[in-house]
Amino acid sequence: QRIILNLTASPATSIAVTWRTTVEVKEPQVAFAESEDGAGFYKKATRIPAKTEKVALDLVDTSLCAYYHSAILENLKPNTLYAYRVGAGNDWSEWSHFTTAENKVAPFKFVYLGDPQDYIKEHVSRIFRKAFKSAPDASFWLCTGDLTADPEDKLFEELYYAADFIFRTVPTIFAPGNHDCKYKVEDGKFVITKKGWKERLKEVSQLWRGQFTFPENGVPGLEETCYYIDYQGVRIIMLDSNHKLEEQAEWMEKKLSDNPNRWTIVAFHHPLYSLGGRRDDQRTRNAFLPLFDKYSVDLVLTGHDHVYARSHTLKNGEKVKEGEKGTVYVLSVSGPKAYPVSDLHTELMAKTGGQIQLFQVLTVDGGKLGYKAYTVTGRLYDSFELSK
């Protein structure tokens, strides 16, 4: 169940595969080979063992468990189509495809999504499918958190239902949101807040750790939630904006100051310029904004606010003059949950909107970075292009 591909820190020569079984299996493996026009490729397949982690599906009833298996396929050829399947013994999945990145600067596109979060099977399925239909050649999908409303197994079941085969063939990278964090448990019971909600901690849930295999090249202790990837001329930095912002800022500065790529994109959950309701996350802004300004980060992708907002090119909290360096800030939402659009920071925005489900397709081609936001019906909602 729930087979998913994740990018690694070396996307031209490796890829991560994770899946789960509801019972313990012996010697779980991944089989893979360069794909061919016929079925004979399977005779040449290499098999590698997978690591297994027993994960509690419920932090109170710890008898409910699943077995998550993961493997990193290494020493792959760049820009090559592979077929793979996962299994153990006589029980195997179908063969699926993935394509490795090129090991040089080259054009590519990817899909960016804000919070899916609520009513995933009912209302997110169609936007996942529309995004795939609109950009079937996307190299990967990027999501800025709140994958589900709560870190519960039944909700992740909806997420994998909505994505269907897409997660098995399009690699993904995710940044965690506040709804991806685990519940606080004391004496075998959930801790309940004064408002009657389950109290959350700042760390991601055990289900995040179990079912995703993201890079571990970020801040120690934030493995698989804070990491970076260089992809065909773009440095992509994924952050965990739930906590440890100062430590991540210190780490991020090193990745920004020593960056050989032409383009830089940073993604995390909580926006620097909020427009959802009465929110205004000054702590995240204070931690990250000076670095975005100092190193002229090109694009910052976020979620959390359940509205759409795309800024002008900004520096020091102001619009830059034509030809000057700056950063474009975007927040978006793919799920049905919607907040009113506030008038906070609207003077900095080039486009805002609410009560709308969106996906974004970004293209990078040499000195051009193109951005298009589409509604769930496929209508072009916003677009811009950066040049350097």
C-alpha cells in the first residue's frame, strides 16, 4: 500500500521509494531496471533490500501498527526512464515508471501545491488529477504542508486515494505544516486544550517519519523536514517553519552564501506576508526575511492561510524598482478550506483571491523562470515570469 517516490539530495543518480504493509513481511525489496518498449526489462532488474520501520498508527492505541519500508535506489543513470516495483516473497506491486534528473543545468517544470488538508478524498482528488493532466511531464511535485487536517492514518488513506498512481510515478518533496505535527500524549491519553482540541507538539508525527524518505542534509534533529536539493540549476530549500527557526536560518545562510545555482527557491508552510484572516507571523518573517533580502532569493512558496496571494518583487518589505533584485512571495491552497482575504499586506501584493482551489506549474529554462497558477477547472488565474 501507499507507494510514494521522494527526491533525494542527488536526484540525477538516486531516488527514494517508500511503501507500507499492514503485516510484517520478510525481506522487503525494490526491483528496478531501465525501462524498455517491451516487457523483457524485468529479466534485467536489480533487487535491493529495504529498511523496515514498525510505526504506531495511533499514539494512544499503540497496538494499531503498520510496517513502512523504504529504500534509496542509487548509482542510477541521469535523465533515464526506469521501471520499478516493490514487494516481498511472491507479493509484488505493479511496475511503475520514474525518470531521473539530468546532471547538468537543463529545462524542467514542477507542480507546487498549498494545503490539501480537508475533505481530501471528496474535494482534493480532482485538483490532483487536474494538475497531473495539465503537467504530466512535471519532474516533481512540491507541497508546502498541511497534507492532512490531522496526523491520522485514515486521513493519509484519503491523501493516497486522491493521488492514486501519481505518487508512484512523480517524485515529491514536502515541507511540514502545523497540522502535520503530532499530538501530545500523557499517561496514555491525548492532552486536550481549553478549546477542546487535541494539543499539538512542534515535531512532525510518527506517520510523517514513517511514510516519507526525504533528504537528511539539513539541521540536525530536523531530518526529512529541513533539507535542500539542487535540481538542474535550481537550489530548492525546504524548511520546517513550526519551530527552531533561528537554527534553520543559520543553516540556510550557509546554503544561500555557497550556492552555485542560478535560481533559488525556498519553500515552507507559514507565509511571511499573511493574508488569511487576522494572521501575521512576525516570528517567521523576522527569522527568514533578512536572508531572503541579503541573498536575493528568487521565489518563496508557502501555504497555511487558505487564500491565494502573490507579491510584487520585494526587498526590505517594499516593492523594488524595475531591474532591481528582490523576492516574489506566494501563498496558495489546493484544498477546499478557505479563509477570508484580509487587507493586511495587500499593498505588497500583485494578485490576491479567496474561496478558490489552485495548483501552480513552474518552469525553469535558462534565464527564465515561469509561473502559472490554475484553478481546479483549469482556468489560468495568475502568471508571471522572472528573468536573469
